[in-house]
Amino acid sequence: MPNDKAHLTHAKHNIDFLENFYKKSEFRDWAITVSFYTSLHIIEYAIFKSGKIKYNDKDYPIIHSYQLKSAISKTLNSSHDTLSEHRVRNIIVSQNFPAIELAFRLLFEKSQIARYRRYQWSELEVNTFAKNGLKKIVKWANESFSAKLSINL
């Protein structure tokens, strides 16, 4: 399981890639996808730094999103196998990080479309969903968790 530094390093690596990659318009679908996965590492960093996550008004001591699924199952004495790790992470963001919920959800939704159904995206769409959404998440991580990420898209 990656720690906070590993998630931050991965996010920085993806940002470096995106800063060069966004200049090319041929693969905008990948720009959206990589923007989402960059934000995913930022969320995992925030979860790690938080040390506990709220779910339905109860605190769970976790440092990675996948731990919430098993914690819920133990608490409720039932299985939550139908919840994907992405779904669990979306729940975490919704209940714990509302300031970036919309940006993260849009990046997630658009990346699913870009990966599996649509490869052509306009520059406006990339700017709206990927660049602006990722910038908002980076700014939030810097302000809320001292992530010290820089982004120049």
C-alpha cells in the first residue's frame, strides 16, 4: 500500500507529464484520463494525511480508500463487495472533501467516457473538465494538506 509520499510523488509525476502533454491536441482523451488519475493520487494523499474518514456520521481510522470498504462491512456485519474502489473513493470525497466533490466527480465521469467510449474531445472540454478541475483539486490539496504541488497547465 503506497504511503502519503508515494501518492504525492505519483501526482507530481503525472502533473509533469500533463504539463508537456496538454500542448498536443491529438490525445485529449488521455489528458482527461491522466488528469483524473492525478486527482485520485491527490485524494489518496489527503486520506492518508487525514488518518480518519467519516462515513455516515461515523469516523473510521483508515489511510487508504480501500480500507473503508472492509471497515463498513465489519461495522455492519455484511459484505459490501458490490462497491468498487472508485465508488468508495467517491463516497469518501463526497462526505469528507465537499469543496472538491464536483471537480473530482466530473473528472471521474469524463475519464470513464474517455477511456471506454469517446476518444475525441475539444480543447474547451479538456480545459473545463481536466485542466480546471485538476487545478482546483491541486489548490485544495495545497491549502488543506500542505501538498506543495505546482501545476502550470
